[in-house]
Amino acid sequence: MATERPLILSPDAEGLSSAATLLQQGKLVAIPTETVYGLGGNATSDDAVAAIFEAKGRPAFNPLIIHFADKQSAWLHVAPNETAEKLAAAFWPGPLTMVLPRRSSSSVSLLASAGLDTLAVRVPAHPVVHAVLETVGCPIAAPSANRSGSISPTLAEHVCDSLGTRVDAVVDGGPCDIGVESSVVAVLEDKVVLLRPGGITREEIEAVIGSIDVATTNEEESGAPRSPGMLERHYAPATPVRLNALTVEADEAYLGFGENGQESSTNLSEQADLREAAANLFSMMRHLDSVGASCIAIAPIPETGLGVAINDRLRRAATPESP
Ligand code: TXA
Ligand code: MG
């Protein structure tokens, strides 16, 4: 249990404006939603998103839910279909998250969606998170505000106990009404799949759009996002990947880290800073995948802190996809 306390803000005009300012500065602020407290960061900042993963102490980069003030703002980042429009009309603002195709113009950090071509979007109903979203002017990435492996917080006190000063501030909005996370549904052209049960029931969803599928394995239990069809695979480069590379061949592209690869133009972090490396990971991999190299050779990354999640991701990228 953490002993040092983060800054506690009241849900009044002054507190909300401080929360918005901190978020604009790239800091992390825990914010009450109608489901659970979220560990919020500027979703368009790779750095802030890397800080979220670091604060949670997750061993892998799971894609995060991106929160918006209203439907119009969300639709700037994802392409809705007719079913998504119906669900938004019925349940937003509220505890429903939709996974939809990400627009190529979206400014949301690639790290926030773990490099996927989809984005999980939600318009929360709680007046505090809504007010912060209106003021801050950027989407907010927010997983539950607890260390990985502990239970989701429904009081500001729980956030302080779990995260301590790993979060810069907590807006104390009292207890969360619903107490379980939002329901996550993938809204694909041909089918809708419930990926995570939550605040809106399957029956409520089916009353609006008819029968839906349910994912068989839950990511929260298995530790890895499991979802059908196009959502199954995380982004993997088409170019083969070679790990722990200390040297680079002429036709290879090199992804350096620290001292290794300082002469290469693509270095995850010359200062060997793991947070900076996490922030750069997905955009640099995408870039190197596009240069026509025979292989992406990647420098060794230390297996500590965020390095655990980075290496998890790199090992998956280096494993050839099964047919
Ligand atoms: O109630 C909630 O949803 C809370 C509050 C703070 O809003 N947030 C929350 O966020 O639970 P998070 O980031 O912990 O939930 C992420 C869930 C995971 O089950 C993840 O696998 C799924 O959403 N998810 C996110 N992006 C996805 C994507 N592109 N494809 C499939 N699943 C995705
Ligand atoms: Mg959680």
C-alpha cells in the first residue's frame, strides 16, 4: 500500500481547472467516472500514455479506453457505422465503450491503442469527468486507477492507497455509482461482439440492436486482450524482427536503445529512459516497417519497469504469425 499521498482536488471550479491544467501539462490525474475512478492522461501524448502504463505497473501494453466529452468529438477519431450510431443514441453518455475502426487522421497516441487499427471510445456520464473533458480540450486515456492486479477503485481513497504519488492528483468526486467498468463492445460492420461485460447489460444492448456475440475469453482474466476476428492480433510489423541485436547488417533497419544505436536515426531513447522508449515504440516500429528493410534489428531492452511491457511487445512482434 502506498504511503505518500497525491494532491487531492475538490470537484469544484477551481479543482476542475487545476485537473485540466495538469492534464494539459502531460501529468496524470485520477478522475471519478460513473463506473470506477480512471487514471487519466492526455490521450494524444505518447509520453503521458507511457506514464499511465508505468504508474499501473502493467507487464504488457493493453489498449486503453479513450474518453470524450461528446459523440461528435469521438467520431473525429473513429469511423462509426449505423449500429454505433444507435448504441451512442441509446447509451451515451454512459458506461458503454465501443471499439471502432480508428481514423488515420486520429491524433490519439499509437501506444494508447497498443498499435491496433481500432480504438475503444467512450463518452462518460459523470459530471466531474465530463467537466474535465470539456475544459481540457483533448481526449483522455483512462484505465482504472489502480496498480495492475488490484481491484478497481470506487473511492478517491482507494486510488491513493493503490497508486500513492504515482498519480499527480486525484479529483475526489465521492463514490462511483456503478462500481464496475464499462461494457466493451466491438462494433464491426457485420457483427457486434461483447468483449467485456460491464455497466450496460447484454440484454440492454440487444434491446436496441438485436442479438450480439459474446467473446469467450475475458482479457481481464487471461491477461491478454482476446477478441474475435480483426481484433485478435495486435499490430505486428510485416518486416521480420530480430531481438537483442548488437550489430546491424547492411539491408536491416536498426531500432536502437541507449548506447546501442546512437549512430542510428531511430533510437527508442538515447538516454536509455524506458518511459521515453515506450512512448516511441509503436510509432518507430511503424516507421521502420515502412522503409523496405529485410529485417528490423532491435537493441536489447532491460527487463525492468516499463522494459517488461516493451519486451513483451517485442517478443510478440518477433514471433511469426500462425497461418
Ligand atoms: O469503466 C471503464 O471503462 C473504466 C473507466 C475509467 O472509464 N476504464 C477502463 O479502461 O476500464 P481500461 O483501459 O482498463 O479498459 C480497457 C478495456 C480492456 O478490456 C481492453 O482490452 C479493451 O478495453 N480495449 C481497449 N481498446 C481496445 C481495442 N482497440 N480492441 C479491443 N479491446 C480494446
Ligand atoms: Mg482495470
